Amino acid sequence: MSRIVHGVLVGLLVAGSALAGIGSAHAQPLPPACTYSLSPPQVVHTDGTARVTATVSFVGCTGPFRPAMSVACVHLAGPGSQGQCTQARGPGAAQVYFEPYQPGATYIAGGRGCGKVFEDALEPNCQMLGPVNVTL
């Protein structure tokens, strides 16, 4: 009888130790399936007009993933400021243009790049990019 009690106690002790270890382990988030880069906001002159631009560019994918889309956004820092976003499909770069340019203002760029395995994937694996703040 004491062997059974001893076995049960040892089993409970081992199970309790395992559960305590689970609580202390820190799970690392999985890296994105596809990698993208975000350029900082910069001023460009197109058609005689100064604009602020930022670009999300495709870098590469792992495993069976392929690039699905990229989104680039720029907005003026401050409460209630409206921004501009643009989107590109596949490996194409998403380049956004924001105007009017205000010298000395702080602009914030952000975006995301997404990869997928299946063409009809409802929720692609996305990498969030930014924010990147620059006073121009």
C-alpha cells in the first residue's frame, strides 16, 4: 500500500514541477514569414511640388510563404492629424506621398508587409513596421 501512496505523491510532485516550469517559460513570438523594410519619411519634389514620402519594400520570405501585400503610411505628428496610406500587391513596393509638406514639422511613417502560403488566405502573416519619426 505504501508503494502506491509513494507513487502517487511522486507523480503529483513531478506534475506540479512541470506546471510551475510552464508559468516561468517565456514564449517568443514567431518571426514573420516574410520580411519587409520601411524607409524613414523624406521630402521629395515631384511635378514642382514638395511632398513627404515613405516606402515599404519586400526583402524576402521563408519556407512556402510568398509576398502578399505591403502598406505604407505617413502622417503629420500631432492630435487629429490626417495621414495618407497606399498599398501594393505581391512583391511590389508601397510608396506613399503626403502633402502639403510643412517645413520643420515631424512626420511619422509606418506600415506593414504581409506574406501568405495560399492565394485565398483570409489572414496573411504580417510584419508591423514603424513608427519612424522624422522632423523635416
